[in-house]
Amino acid sequence: IPPLTVIDVTSAGHRPALLVDASFAPAFAAIESGDDGGEIADDASRSTVPIDPRIAGQARRWGIGVDRGWTQIERIVARLRDHAVHDRSVDVPEEADDAVVWFLEHRRGPDYLFASTAALLLQALDYDTRLVTGFYVDPARYDRVAGCTAVTRDDVHVWCEVRTESGDWI
């Protein structure tokens, strides 16, 4: 983004207590392929995109014993945060065949790897997910006189959203 570009932002949040009873949309067409793997159909083409069996197996292990819904989503995210360390300096090596599997094995990486991993883990449990990019700006940098906050490259952020049955993305 060029310097001095003005971005008008609307920020929205959610109240987790209200999400406990929410119903979440299933992935487009989850297809089981054995105990450790699955495939998810892509909405646009309805072709199947394989989910690596190691990712599907990890999703099942982390989500076991928790009913489908917000509680299970929170469990997967909490386990992922406990499993790996956020480290912006980490790059996935070019020889890695799957960035998410590499991240799960090496347990450190930037936010896009956390978000991508969360999306695939939740897809393996039959949730409809998407990746979103945006900014998280430090409120301490808010300039009251100018009425704005400077955005730096460190403010770029990637996160995973899950679709509810009503069509909202959380």
C-alpha cells in the first residue's frame, strides 16, 4: 500500500458465548477416504481437493470427544496455538511438498501458516472455511489529532473464518 493511502475500516467482532449454540455449515461435500484422510469438494468446480491424511488425522485427534460446533472449533484453535510458536521469520522451504504438514511437523511459522493450518484442520472435520487477509493495527499508534492510525507491514494479518449455516463468516 503506498504511503499516506487512506483506508476506511469497519471492524466487527463476535461474542463467543452466543456462538456456542450456532450451527456451522458443512464443507461443500466431505468425502471420507479411509480412517486417516478425506477429500473436500471445491465449491466452484465440485472437483475434490485431497486433504493430507496427516492433517485429517491430527484434526480428529485434536477434535475427539467434543461435539461439532463452536466448542470444537475453539478446541482445534487452542490446540494449534499450544502446538506451534508464532514466528514471522520462518519460511517454508521450497522442497517441502505441503506447507501445512511442514508447519505441523516443525511447529513454528508466521500467521498465514497458522490460518492455513486451522482452515484445513477444520475442513477435515467438515467445516466450511476460508482465509482472510487484513490488518490488525496497534491501538497505541492511534493519532487523536489526525484521527487515524499509521499502518505498517507488520500490521498485515491472515486469519481463518468458519461459515455458520446462516451464511455468516466467523
